[in-house]
Amino acid sequence: MSRIERIELLQVDLPAKVARRDAIQAFDKQETPMVRITCADGAVGTGYSYTIGTGGSSVLALLRDHLAPRLVGRDSTEIEAIWKELFFATHATAVGAITSIALATIDTALWDLRCLRAGQPLWKMAGGAQRRVPVYTTEGGWLNHSRQQIVDEALAAKAQGFRGAKVKVGKPSASEDVDRLAAVRAAVGGEFTLMVDANQVFTVAEACRRAHAYRDLDLGWFEEPLPAEDLGGHAELAAKATMPIAIGESLYHPSHFREYLARRACSIVQVDVGRIGGITPWLKVAHLAEAFNAPVCPHYLMEIHVSLAAAVPNGAWVEYIPQLDDVTSARMTIEDGHAVPPAAAGLGIAWEAPALARHTVARHAVT
């Protein structure tokens, strides 16, 4: 039977693989809220999300006290109904990061169950549009890295077969950003895609000035140039910039993407399954973007996004950041600069139980 009998909640803390600093923050660890849902027939689905170093205990408390108790006795196959009920049950705290991250842990676990029961991998169950997706790396290019270091990192990424790399921007002067980017572009050549990410640091005026300064660097996109809540500012910038404007990792509901797309405030959608509330709303956003002829280039969580990007026809890139290596026994497959979705049933993530136990800092059970 698919009736839910038990929910186990975990917080798994994972140190960052490399020292990461962007224009507004340092990333020292990933807090990973996880949910294991057990049904009456013994089937178990595992879901997860993440925070960048803070807020994990708040997510776990929301799950323990308010969301997980509502799951007991429910039919795990009713994924849409469960998502909507849980969203409205916490409407006083929605739409926001903590609620959406908590919802994502549950929704991904329910999708894991759905795919396991069907004996199908996620990329096929969710659409099966592509068998591989181009992959770029964000394992270099950090703002705290020197000019020579980001050049060396980009050259190494190209040698490893990646199709592109992301470089952080937001140095005190535009000229310093341009100097760093120009050095990378000269080193890797014109066929290698370079993306830049400002992590929401600029004002509208400064973002327009920097976009003009970057115009001759043939950038794949200018990511999060402004605070995500500044929809009007993004629309103004997108009308002036010569490169695509990418947003999405800091939006928490499909309606936010609807407004961005309707106002032509972005042209690349970076919807994040861990921040939008799970696979159910992620797919809605991807198909909404398709209706606007916009590509989806999901942010982070490559181990699940490789399947989701392959599931939809407008999945254009997978971002390489291998944050789960310490707690999984299999790695994402990359062939000829493309990420290949796993063939295993379920989410396709091979969790390593002893490793998870070593990194677990909190645990709760709800029955």
C-alpha cells in the first residue's frame, strides 16, 4: 500500500569542497535537510534540499512540527494534492525560502517513491525529453580567486571537457571585473561559454553600467545582477543589456517566474528544485519557460537537476558543483561535455548510509 506510515527527518551538514566567496557571501558548508518517507508496503522515498550554511535547523523545525505530521496516513501517490495542501497549511510563512525548502524535501521524496514504484528513472517519468544536457562548471571563478587562478581554472575546465564555466563578478571597479574576464576569454577562446554571476550585488544603475562594460566579452549570461525582488529593475536592465539576463535561484514560487517572463525581465530561467518547493513546481516553471521560448539552466543540485533538465525540451545546461560526493557512492556521468541522467529508478542518487550518518547533526521521526 502507498499509505504513508513514517517520516524520518535529518539534517546533514557537508563542508564546501573549495573556498567559495562571491560578491555578498562566503559558502563554507551546505546544510542538507533530508526526508525519508516510509509507506505501509515498506517502500521508502528519500528527498532533500539545502541551505548555504544557515537556516537548516529552521527548515527541520518546520518539517517536524507542521509539515511531516500532516503526511501520516496520506496516499503517497497524490503528489499534487499533498503539495497544495502543505503549501496552504503554511500560507502564513509562504512564499519564502524556509517554507519552499521544506516543501522541496517532501516533494522530492514523493517523486522518488513514484519513480521507484514505476521502476523508471526520474528523467523519463518527468518527461524524457533529452538523453544528455551540456554541462558547465562553477568549481572555479570565485571572487576571492586571483586573476591568474581563474584563468587556470577555466583552462582546466576546458581541458576536462566542460562546455563552459562561470566566473563571479562584483569587484569594486568595473575595470577589474573586465580585466579578469578578458584574461579568461583570451585564454579559453571564443567557443568556450563564459557566464558571469553578480549574486544580486548591484543597483540598477551599476548593473546597466557593468553590462555595458562586459558587452564585448561574448557572455553566455549575466546572472542575478540585481536583488531578486527588483522585478522592475531587471526589466529595465534586460531591455538595455546585450547579453541574456539569468535569474531564478532566489525565486520561490512559479508565480514569481510568471511575472519575470511576462515582463521580459529575464531570458534564461535558473529554477532551483530545492528552492522552488520541489519537482512538482519545478516542472511547472520549466514548461512555463518553454511557452516563452526561454531555456532552463537550473541552479546547483546537479545530482537531481541532471534528470530534470533532461526531462524537459528546454533544459539547456546543467551546473557542475559536486557537493554530495561525500555522502553518495556514484557520481554524475559526463560524456563529451554533456551530463547524462542516471538510468536507475527513482531520483538516481546513490546515498551512502554510513557517510550520511557521519555527517548527520540532527534527526527526528514522525509516525
